[in-house]
Amino acid sequence: EIFVVHGGLTRVKNLTVDYINTLPFQDYTAPHPMSTNVKEQLFSDLLWSDPTEYEGKYKSDRGVGIKFGPDVTTKFCSQNRLRFLVRSHQVPEDGRGFQKQHNDRCVTVFSASNYCGDGGNFGAVIVLSAANFPRYEVFEHFAAPLEELPAIVAQGDATDWNQMSTSQQRDSVETSRAARQEKTFERMIISIIEKKPQLWAYIIRNSLGQKLKAEDFVHMMEQQTDGDHPWMEAMEGWKVIDANGEIEVTKFLNRWVVKSESAGYSSFVNDAIKQVYEAIVAMDMDLSETFKMFDTDGDGTVDLKEAKQVLEKFDLGLSSSQIDRLLGQLFSTSSVITTADKAARMSIQDFLGHFTMVYSATNNADLPRWVLDTLGQIGRLIVKVKAPGAPDSTPHAAAASDMSKLFTEIDTSGDGILQLDEFVTGIEKLPGLEKCTVDGVPLSHAKLVEISKILDVTGDGTLNYLEFQQAFQLKGQGTTDLENSLVEDLTTLLFRYRVHIRTGCQFLDEVDSCKVLSEEFGNVLRGVNNALRSNEQGISESQIKHLSSALAVEDEDGQIVAYDDFLRSFVIADTETGEVIKSFRA
């Protein structure tokens, strides 16, 4: 007359005890949570489902089992002539050892007190007797810490066990509360990291500004992340709400990051950054075409939606969600205008300037030392002097808007593209150029010609605006963060699906060596791509090839990827404190 189960009821309609008894539960204790076999799904539900006060059946935040309402319990008990059900899989919310729900027909009895050593909860047992059936008694307890038990037991009958239990629970409440909060916040940080692609997509889709009211921010987090997390409590605990009740969106999302300590992955990251900016410069557009492409409505500014529409036209080797991540960082490090409709916009010239700032920091790293030194001297000279031919009242600065004026002045033919001789002639007109030196010798015409040829990335004898601008942009504040943001989305994706990647590799790793061929590793990543939901962005084919190659080492069997080492290389770090929140090495 009483149904006893670990978790709860199931997704199956008209569930009967007779049907439950047909389950081959002796063959396994926990079916795979993603199984499509009906009986295995049903058994998983019995193991992991939880009651809810809302009527009906719902997807569980646990990722397995369901949430079932009071109507489901009533129907199950009525159809099977049961008085009530007893289940155990959940610490009662009020810290007691038991909880009655669904008009007392669903009773949770949780026997483990101080769950996991920091739960702070009572444990309980339920006692039924034939003489009083169906009435029952519940006895609660709270176990002392293991190290204290010998001394307590030694007191024998002199111990008032009920008083001792209550005292132990009372003394542990605050310590346990703090420990539970720390664990909850840690789970929330992991949730933030795993859901960053969706969060950035939401920000881009709605062209949100750099700050949001705390209530709006919490609403976004509740919508875009899984689980019932105490977001407002966390925001207050993390001290991210300013005096105006607002939260800096990008700063918050950038605070916690997942990184890989794998040397091979670092190599892949550098290649990915370089690939993106070379693709942009290779478009070889003239000045007016460049601005026109980004500034679709001709107002001199670009919003997040416009920027994404354009970048998706480039063959950047980035997924849509990675572009979201890049744009979010771009807008966070710029002077942004918030329009009447609350859309975030920035100057198109600042936008282009940010691209070239990052490109110069990555692409120029391979240039000869003397070229880097010379470009630095000229770049600093441009900052200090006026553009050639510009009025005295218009000083030339290093900002992108003034860089475009300098480009226009040098472009004597007016065709929007610099011939290499135009570039050399224009630079030679800069006041103070005679002070520039190469290895202690004044910069010569021949050296300047040589520099112009090096800067001609496309090798067509001309310099477009982006090639010109990247040559002299000094690496600005926030550039390092911008570079990191390009691949953070990919790192997050790999981290989020690390279990799936491991499972795929283990299937191919027949000898349990924790290694697979580079080609096999690439196929596992492609398999993960194919399994993603339609609204999720995966890993691009070029990224799969580059990553598989970067992680590979030569072995007697060929190019091998040590997948276990790579998947354990992830760490979650707090960028504000430099502290590693969680490591997966253990």
C-alpha cells in the first residue's frame, strides 16, 4: 500500500506497479541518461525524478529524470490503490530530515544528516508498525563529525543523544550554510562559463549596452542558464552591483574564464587569432568600401547587429557564437553610444581601429626587429605631429578617425588605395622623420621602400586602409583581452562537451591508452558538432584541423593526441584575483 522509490515517478502515462515489476532492474543499477529505450528511461525516472508543487510533468534541471506534480502523484496512487509514496533522493529545502508534499502523499525521507559534510541538514528514518498502520513515525538525527564520535560513544548512557544531536546541528548551521553557498556559487560560475555563447548571443541579438539594471541582468541569467540558481544573492555576494543598481555586463562575463594549460592548445590559439585578421586584410577593400560595408545605414556608427551581419560574410574561420564573443569584447573596450532604443553603437572608425590594433599585435610578431622598431618610431611620430597638409588647427592623433585623414592625405590619386610609392612619399613628408633611425643610422628611402613591401600583406603592390592602419597602431589597452576573447568561445565549447569528447575518444581507444590518432580526434570533434542542437554553434572545420594538428605529437603509431591530458588541462580562473577556482587535473 506504500510505494517506496529512490527518486520519484516517471514520464510514462498510466504507470502501474505491475509494469514497473517487468523492468529488468537486476541487469543494471543506472541506465545511461540519454538512452532512448523506454524501459531504461522509465527506470532512470524512478531513480532521479523530483516532486514539484506545479501540476504536470517537466524536464528536470538534473539532466535526467523529470519533475512531477501533485496531480501525477494522486493519479499514480489512485490507479495502483496506494496510500502514498516514500522517496529519498533530495535534501529537504528546510534542512529537516523529511518533507511532506502533494497533500502528504509524497514523503521525502533523507537519512544522511549533514549531507556531504556541509549540508547542515538533519537526517531521518520513517518507522511503520502493523499495529498502527498506515500511521507512521519520523525520527530525526544529526550525526557528530566522525572524529568526535569515539569520545561521545565512550560516554555511554550518560549521553543525552537527542540533545547532542540538536546541539551538533545548531553548531554546524552557519559553517554549513557558508560551505553550501560556496559550492552553489562554484556551480553557478561553471554555469556562466558553459552558457557564455548563449549569453553573448542574447546580448548581440538585443544590442544591449555595457550596463544593465540588476533586475534585468538577473532576468537574463534566469532565461539563458539552466537550473534554479540564486542569481540576485550571488550578484550581491560577488559585489558586482554598482551604486546605481547596475551591472557591467562584459566585465561580469569576462571575470571567470575557462583556460587550457596545454602547450599545444596555446599554439592553436595563436594560429586562430592570426587567421582571423589575415582574412580581414586579405579582402583588400578601399577606404570607402570598407566603411560602407560596416556602416550599412550610413550614420557613421555601427551597432552589434550590423557588425555581426558583416563579419559573417568574411571567411574568418569563426562560428557565429565566436563572432558574438568577439563583438561583445570589441564593444566593451570602446567608447559606446547608447541610442534612444537602448541599442549600443560605436564609431565605425573606432570599430575598424580595434581590428587593426589586434592584428598588429599578432601579425607583426614575425617581422624583423628593425622593422618593428622603425614602425614604432613612425607610429609615435604620427601621434605627435599633424597630418601632412592638414590645417594647423587639426592636430593628428593616433585615433582611427585621424588615421583615416592621414591615409586620405597620402592617397594623392584619390582612389582609396595607396600605391607603395604613394605610401613612401607620404611618410617621408612627416615632420621629424629625419630623427627616425635604423640601427643607429638615419632611416633611408631604400629602407622605407623595403618596409612598404613588407606591409603589403596581399602582395599586389598596394596598401589598403586596414594594412596601412595596422602598421602604425600601438597595442592599446584591452587588446590582450580582445585576443583572448576570440578563442574563449571555442574553449568554452570544448569544456562544456568534455565528457562527450572523452566518451568518443574512449570508444576509439580500444587499449585504454588515453591516446588516439590525430585524425580520430578530429572525427570525434566532428561527431560532437553533429550531435549539437540546431541552435548551438559548433567548431568550424578549419578549427578542427588546426586543433587536431596542434595537439598531436609524433608516436610510433603516427600523429597521436593524448586526449586525457588535454581534457584534464582545463582550469576555471577568476581574472580579477588570478585565483584558480577549479582544476580538473585531480
